[in-house]
Amino acid sequence: MTRDVVPWDGSGPLSGPIGVPLVDLLDRVLATGVVISGDLVIAIADVPLVRLSLHALLSSVNERVPAPWADGGPL
């Protein structure tokens, strides 16, 4: 069984599976950046005991853009 992959940047309506190469997807994510956030709550009998929050920013680094910190950064 062969499926025709629908280009993701086409002008018409989409029907069928959409094909995006992983390299193109990674390039687009790193060019624009992505924020990942989530919460995990551990509870017993509807009583929350532990809450973990995750906030992460994934972006590319460019040497031509100066650091916003005067001393080069927090690290």
C-alpha cells in the first residue's frame, strides 16, 4: 500500500497525510524558537502534594547577536 504524501506548503485544501522532513521541521523550530511548558501534580485522594512546573525555551544561538548581559552571560 503506497500513500502519496501531501506537501505541507501547498495552496489547496489538505487531504491525506502531510509530509514534513525532519530537517525542515528542525530548521523552522530553531529559526523561530519554541517554548515548552507543562505542569505535573502528584496528589493522593485529591490532595495535591507535589507540583513540578517545567518551562523551557529552545532556540538557536547566533554569534553575530550580542548577549543581553554586560559581562557575557550568567554562566
